[in-house]
Amino acid sequence: MAGRITSWISRLKAHPLARVGPGLITGVADDDPSGIATYSQAGAQFGLNMLWTMPLTYPLMSAVQSMCARIGRVTGRGLAANIKAQFPPIVLKAVVLLLLVANTLNIAADVAAMGEVGELVTGLNRHAMTVLFVAVTLLLQVLVPYHRYVGILKWLTLSLLAYALVLFTVHVPWGEVLARTIWPHVVWNGEAAAVVVGVFGTTISPYLFFWQASEEVEEMGAHGSEPPLIRDAVQAPAELRRIGWDTWSGMFYSNAAAYFIILATALTLHAAGITTIDTAAQAANALRPLAGDFAFLLFALGIVGVGLIGVPVLAGSGAYALAEAMGWRFGLERSVAKARGFYGVIVASVLAGLVIQYSPISPMKALFWSAVINGVVAVPLMVVVILLASRRAVMGDFVAPRAILVLGWIGTAVMGAAAVRMVLP
């Protein structure tokens, strides 16, 4: 029996999925249940005419996430620690505070969606299902060390394939799909602008910046305390190639799944005249009479799968940021006893999100304010990331390539325009 277990573990380690890193998990976390609701609304309201947003956001989000990953691997410190060392304290305090508030509100919306889907699939009470999902998430994050936990997260990324499989249940006019992706028919009014802002805001989110930088640091520890590249240039070519491939492929996987969600809801909900979607679970339920039980089940299971990734990433990113800002010990590889403050932030964030389910605060209102806060903090934070990635005092000889920096500035300008549109009437 022991020999079989050893052989099984060896096969898992040899699997291609075992060789991908933080980029894949970060990309899938971007398609959390609240993101699925946003993409579903885009497809339901505008049909095929919002597909263009995914090819546009892909290089922009990939560039920013690539810079975050490089910062973590080159310096051996997370994003918050680098901001603390390079910028005035007020910058770090403002960013971390807004991040924690936005993440908690986003967690509330995500666990609510997971509970609602759980009720649709099992018939059990949604609040009971929410408590179950929260308990599973916390137990895994708190009790399982990083080198094992990250393997669970990697396998959960397969849940995004559900949205590609949904397309096999409906007829897809690929010629028209391609044409609308390149040349959409959109009336540029307030409603269209609001949906575009929502799509950009949920695709390029601050919590992903902190998570990916910190996971590069975790990976260094998981592989025998590897030194940062700024002190070990020999590993740099291979590691920077890995970061590039991992990040760009992870973001492609994420954006392709979002594209499929918009496409699936456009071909089903929009075609049937259903143009308003408030939650991801509502989108799944609306699919059932249009595309059948199989499509409904795939969509629903996808929501739960990505929620089990999205909630830990939301809670973990805030914990990394606050722990680095406060100088606490941190890391998912450490035990609770050795990183009490870090794990305390994770538990408090998730439980606060759970408590909102039993308060007068609507999860959709929580999601709205989370989007507003993310939109406000994303732009200055992207500027900070670009400045860090381009400073030789921080990165040494491994500053980000000019093409990545240019894409980062373009993404910042786009997000800036989106943020202005979000806060203006």
C-alpha cells in the first residue's frame, strides 16, 4: 500500500500541472463567482458584443501580473514589503486598508453565490451550504502547508473548463462570434459603459497583484529557501522564462474562460430575452430551461470550484499585505503558531464575509462597493507596481522589459478611465 501511495504521489509531481506556478492560480482566482456574475451580465445584456473586452484586457492584465511576479521573485519580498521600503508610509497604509475592505466585501459576495449554487444543486439551505464552504476553505488554508495546499488549488483550476464544456450543449455560430469579437455592434451609452467598467474592474483587480508577488516568495521557500534573483543571477534566465510562461498562460486560461462565459450566456440568456443577471447562481439557474440540466450543472460546479480558489486568494492577499506592512511573520507554509497575525487576518476576513450573509447588508451591495474600492485603488497601485518593476534600486539588473512597462502604462490609463467612469454619475 505504501508503495502504491508513493508511486501515486510521484505521478502527480511529474504531471504537467505540477510544474505551473502562481500565474495559473492567480488567473483562475480572477474568475471568482462575482467575476462570473459580471461576465454573465455582459453576455446576457449585450450578447456577442462584449466579447472584444477579453482580447483587449489579456495583454494588459498579463503585463501587470508579470511585473508583480518578477518583483516577488527578484527581491524575495512581497508587494507590500517593497512598497513599504520605497514609498511614504501613507501610501502603504491607504492601499492595505482599502484592499482589506474591498476583499472582505468581495468574499461576502463570493460565499453568498457559492451557498446559493449549493442550494440549487443539493436542495439544502443556502446558509448551511455557505457555512460548509467557508469551513472547508478555512480548514484547508489554515491546516494544510503551502507545498500541499498549492497542489489542491492547481487541481481546482480545472473547474474553469466547465465553461468551455457548456458550449457543447448549444449551437455556436463561430463565424459571427469571430466577427463580433473583432468588430462589435455596441451603442456607446451609459449602460454599455457601466458593463465595460465592470468587466475591466473584475479582470484587473488589486488583490491579484499582492497574491502573485507573495506566491513567488512562497514558491522560493517551498523549493528549499531559494535566494532572490537579485542575489543569485545564475537562476535568473530560467526563472524569468518560467514567470513569463506561467503568467501569460495563466492569464490566457483566465481570459479564455471569461470569454466562454460571455459567449455561453450570450447564446442562451440573451437569445432568450433574459438581459439582467444579478448573481452567478442566477445565471446558472437561468441556463437550465434553455440549455438543459447538464449545462446548468457544469455552470454551477464551475462557480463552486473557482469560489474555492477565489475566496482563499482574496483572504490570503489581504493577509500577506497587512503582515508585511506590520512586520509580522507570514506565509502559508508556516504553522498557525508561527504566524498568528497572518492567519488571524485570513480567518477574520472570511468570517466577516460570512457574517454579512446574516446582516441587512445585501451581498450584491457588498459586491458593488468592492468594485468601487477596487476601481479607486487599482490605478495608483498599478503606477506603484510599474515604478517598482522599473527601478534598478529595487530590481537590480532585472527591471521589467520596456514592452511590459508600456503595456502596464496602457493598462493604467484604461483602468484610470474606467475608475473615472465608475465614480462619476
